[in-house]
Amino acid sequence: MNSLCLRTVILCLVVVLSIAGGCGRSSGPDSEEEAGGVVEYKHVTWHDDGSLDLTTFEDGEIIGLSKEDIGTLFGPGKTPFAGQRIAVAVTSQGPKGGISGPLYRLRPAWEELTGAKLDIVEVPMADLLNKTITDLRFGGGQFDGIIQGAWFMGEYITPGFIIPIDTYVQDPRFPHWDPGWLPTPLKSIHAWGGKQYGVMNDSDGQVLYWRNDILTNTAWRSAFKEETGKDLPFPVKTWQDVTEIARFFHGKNWDENDPEPDSGVVMHFRVNEQGMFHFMSLSAAFTVLGGEKVDRGTNNYWFDPDTMEPLINQPGHIRALETLYELSQYGPRAQSSWDLGTAWDWFLRGKSIFVFSWGDVGSLVQDVSRSSIKGKIGASILPGSYDVYDMNANAWVNVDEPNVVGNTVGGSWHGVITSTSESPEAVYSLYALMATQPVSLWNVNRGWTGVDPGARIHFTPPQGSADLQGYLDAGWDESDLTFYLKAYRDNFYAKTMLPYLRINGAEEYWRALDQNLSETMIGRLEPQEALLRTAREWNTITDRRGREAQLKQYQESIGYDLLPHAPR
Amino acid sequence: MHRDSRVKWAFLLPAALWVLCFTIFPLVYGLRLSFFRVKIGEPDEFVGFENFVQFFQDERGLQSAAVTLIFVLSGVTVQMALGMCLALLFNRDMPLRGLLRTVLTMPLFATPIAVGFLFVTIFYEEGGLINGLLRWDVPWLSHPHWALVSVILVDIWQWTPFCFLIFLAALQGVSEDYYEAGRLETKSGWMLFRHVTFPLLQPTIVLVLLLRITEAFKVFDIPYTLTSGGPGSATQVLSMYAYRVGMRFFHFGYASSISLILFLLVLVTVSFMFKQIRQTYS
């Protein structure tokens, strides 16, 4: 044995450590000189009036920002965050995937504007919360920012893992965006206890999509009347209407793409995925009564705001699950094992009359490499119900007009800044740049970005200020777009909204619901039993996490007004 | 001599550090966590055996344990039997033996995660490879019983080659003299297998059984990718349940106790088998 062997050992160790050190992170391309020196702009073009053009990475598309959009922090030759390096965690969809893609597109330009470096740390969606929580809990300090799902907020808030950004929002140095662009339900999930934590990005909510070409077809309408003795209930107003239409079309072959029978509806019930959102958005019509206050039976859904007793097994919720189960019988049998993408694909291939899901569906319909139904869809806010369970009076009420309830189910993925970050201003500048009107619109126009419309600036006049041409230039069919934007505008500005569960353990509560829902969809549990089990599990979760603490957080999250409320 | 000793330790040190960091430390820390209630942002609270007691009152936990046992017993049994049959078949001259043997062992080199995703497409019910080509209407992933069958089938597909390879190697080490002596007594292939091959292969069979049982108890990748534990909780194995409890719900103490229970389950099973082996050969 000699020094040659020892050198070999050391060399091997160096190689192994180098490989290990290089894994997991994506760093940006070098595009600038040293801090404070000359900046070489490849993705930014400054104009004499102080405005600039951003060139997106790889696509080479130009986004123009005015001087007012860009703020005073950035300027020709300025590198306000030179030498800093930030890491932002985001769900792993890749450089041209939803939510993560826009970060890649904007990174080189942001690095040129700031002098800083951005590491994009992609984490599978299912692991994003636990990876970031673990890092924050044990003081790893790996992440400066997180593009979080709205339900993460409760987990981050109590331990102080994220910081409020109100001072930054007011600061004219930073790129300009306005929380007021967001409708109240979306604005509220970016904030907590009156403080702003999140920067606007994506806006999630489920709406109803349908095959407009089929439902307006005279021959099919006549066939419906002949078979059922009734007129086709279209436009649909209630979930019962949806079920009737789905029942009629299920098993028939009404699309020209293949000889196989098609479905009335398609949903995604694969367990531990996003099936529970179907239940939440559908059940709102049967369970949430609107009004000017918040109490057990008004603008409430999840828990009794005085006792934290679960409300998930109330008669309204049970009726909703019965409705969902019946509706599911008119979809493909395999949907109980389908994830989001598989269910969407079924609809995009023209195999289903209805789907109710997120804004991504409307965007994906425009992608002719995946969709055979471009120009053929309609969309609206989710249908309602004439029967609603009043959880104050503990009785059913029958309303004159269907109880239509908007929702913000989903992630509404947006940026927050961690309390361990040493460069919070740099992180905020990135988020704010993405939230400026031109960049935000650019993202929303392009479905692949995963950024869905919700802010006033995304809707076309008269509801908003967006230019229709931007959408059309990005490939949207005008008819589809008209339905789509109206559906989302109606959804986010609805009089009554399904409250969002954002408390500590939100995911655990949802997973308990999800597993029992899955058992119901495969016929192993009756709806009432499934929700009773869910309520029991929720009580166990609440007791383990601390009932008083959970109650307090729940009251804060729904803006519970203790006085007055209706007697039970 | 002294210098040789230093070099020896230099080579051993990385492996020792690896075992310390990635085996001993997690085991000890996990053991410690299992006796605590761990809440994010608050100090850990010692709760004694409460987490372990909770498992035996947890319907989902017990169900996961039952699913795991069914998976292990049925999957490993079929893998062993099929592996043995293939080994016996290949332990003779046949055309294209080398090529076929190579093809048969290929599943072993695929990563379980990729295999799981691959079989999602194969089992796709609305026109996937099986239902589409064979015109079957089997609810591979949407029916609780069929979903468990699917998970077991994939595991069999991936791990039968392991059994096959080891049995084949053992068979090729058996001297032909034993068979010649046996043929003096009987011409029956089954009798020869029962009285010559099987006794001689027993040590190998036990070894493969132990290895497969230990691995099968820890299965995670295939049910996670193929069915996500569903539909319902039909394919949620214990390791997956522990992962969800710990990494999704941040109930680290309880998750550690589930992991330890799984560890003890495997340990008891393996110890029992070793005891039986010692008794057989003593």
C-alpha cells in the first residue's frame, strides 16, 4: 500500500462529494459580471423612458413593462441585490410545466435586473409541504421562498415560518402589483390576521365545463326529449340537471373520434390525490348559506366555530355526497383510480360531456396536440341547489333560486418568504415582478404556465381590464375564452363562497375525507357512514393537535364574528 | 505493518461513516422519536408507549398491516414457486437459453418507481395494453381486490427474476452424481425434485425466502406509484401509512412508532425462521 492508493481514495471521495453537492438545485445561466460592475443584458432591454422589455428564457417572447410597473429599485446598470443568492421551492413540473415553468422563463431577466442568483428547487407537489416544513422546523434554512399552496398557510403561520410583506407591497421601489386586483375570497387566502403574506400568482377554483357543441345540437336535444319526456335542462342550473344530462349521454357514442361509448361526466378520485376537491366544490351548494356575517350556519362549512365540532357529516354534506356518488355512476368506472391528468385527458379527447375542474382545463382545451375539442366547450360557475341545509336552524330550506356558491378550492399557488431568509427583499422583488400586470397577464394567457385567471387585470372588459387580443394571440378560441373568463369571473365574485380550510393540519383533515370518499366511490361505504367516519377522524386530529389552538386558528381563518349569531 | 493498518482503516472509514450516518443514527433517532409527541414549532413531549398503543387502536394502521401481510405472503410465495420452476426449466440445454435468461432477468434492473408508472399505463382500463389488446374488462386499479392483485402481480414480475437467478446458480452447483444415484431408484422427475433437488437447495431456498420477506415487508414504491394506496385503502401498505403519517401529517412520533413496529414484525419473522432452521440442522 502506498501514497498512490491513498491519492486514489481521496480522489474518489472528492468525486462523490462533488456529485452529491450538485444534485437537486437548478441554478441560472451566468448572465452578468461581478457585483457593482457592468451588467451585460441579454434578457432585458431598457428604453429611454425608463420602461423595459423582458425576454423570456427559451421562448424568447417579449414582455413590456412600463416605468410604473418596474418600480425604482431596478434601472440600467443597477444591481441592487448583487452577490445574493436565493432559493425558491416550487412544485416540480419542470421548466415548461405549470407553476414552476414561469420561474424558469423569468429567471435570467430577474438575475440581470437584480445582480442576484436564483436557485429553483423543484419538489414533487405531494412532498412540498413536508420538505419545507421539515427544513423550517429543524432550522435548515434551505429555502428563502416557497411557492405555496394556499392550505400551507396554517402550518407556516403559527410557528412563524413566513413573514408578512405589507411594507414591501407599499414600497414604491419594488415592481408594482396591487392586492386589490384580487377579489376578496382570493385576497383573503394570501393573508392572515389582517396581514399580507402572499404575492398574487395563480388563482384556483373549480368551474363546470361542458361540450357546448353537443348540448346545443338539435338532434341530441330531440333525442333527450324522446328518451326522457323532458326538455334538456340546459343551461344547467342545478346538480340535478347535470346528473340528468350525464345519465342520458352516458354509454352513448356521441363523439366522432372513436367507436367506443362515451361518458356523461368524468372526475378524478384516485386516493391521496385531489378527489376531495370535487366533493368540496359540489357540496357547497347544499351546505353553505350566504349572508353578512360568519357563524355556524352562515358562510361556514367545516367546523362549528364555537366548539370545533366537525360539520362534515351534516345532512347537507351527506346529501351532497349522495349526489356526487350518483353523478359518478355516469362516468368511466376507472375514474376511481384516475388522477387529475388522466381525467382531464378523457375530457380533452372528447370522451365526456361534463367535467368540473380548474382553469387548466380551459387552457389545455386550446392545445390541439392534446385536445380535440377546441372551440367546442362551454363553462360556467358550478351549478347550485334548490335545497340547502341550514346549520343554524338544523333544517332544510328550499330556496327560490338555486343556491350557487363560488369556490377557491385548489392551491392558488403563490409566493411567500421564509423567516429564515437572509434576502427577503430579493425574494419579494422576484414575486413582485411576476405579479406585475404585464407578466401576470403573459402567464395567464398561456395555459401551460398553470397560472389561472382570478384578478381583475385578467378579465376582459367590462369585468376587467385585460386585452382580449393577448389571449387570442396566445392561441385561445374566442368562444371558449368568452365562456371561460365569464365562468371564472362569476365564480370568484360570487355572493356566497365556500370558505377555504387553511388551519394547522388542513391536509390531514382533507386526507381523512379523501380516503373515506374513495371508499364511497368504490361502493365500500355508504355516504352517511363515510362522513360519520370522517367526522370521528377529524375529532381525533383536532384533539391531537390541541382543540383550543385549532379552534382559535379556525376562528381567525374564517373571520368568525362572535356576536351576533343565530341561535342553534 | 503499522502503515498497512492505517490504510486498512482509511478504506473502512467511509463505509463505517455511511453505516453510522444512514443506518445507526436514523434507527436510534427514530426510536427516540417514537416515545415523544412531536408538534411543529413546540418542544417534543414525552408520552411513553402512547404512540405504540395508538397503533393498535388505529383502524387504518391495522388495515395497512393486514394489507402488508397479504402482500408479503401471496407475493413471496408465487415468486419463489415461479422462480424455482423457471430455474428448473433453464437448468438444461435449450435453444437461445442465454438470450432468454437475459430477457427474463431484465425486470430486476428496472427501478420500482418507473415500474409502477409503467404498469399504470399497462393496467389502464379504458384501452390500456391488457384490456385494450386482449379485450378484457378487468378493473385492474379501480376495484379494491383487483388493485391489490395488480400490486402483487407487479411485484411478482419484478422480483421473480431474483429468485430465478439464485435458484439457477444453486442448481448448477448440484453435482450430477446425486441425480445419477437418484435415477437408480426412480425415473419420476417429481420424486427426483422432492428427494434430491429440494433437500440440496434448502439452504438457498431459506436464504431467498428471508431476503424476499424482508424486502417485501418494506415495499413502498410500487403501491405508491401504481395505486397511491387506493382505491380507498385497499393497497395502502404499512410503510406507506408510516410515510403519510410522518411526512404529510407531521405526526413524527407516531410515524416512528409505526416504523418500529414494522421493523419488529420483520425481526420477529426472520428470528422465527432462523430458529426453525437451527432446529432443522442441529
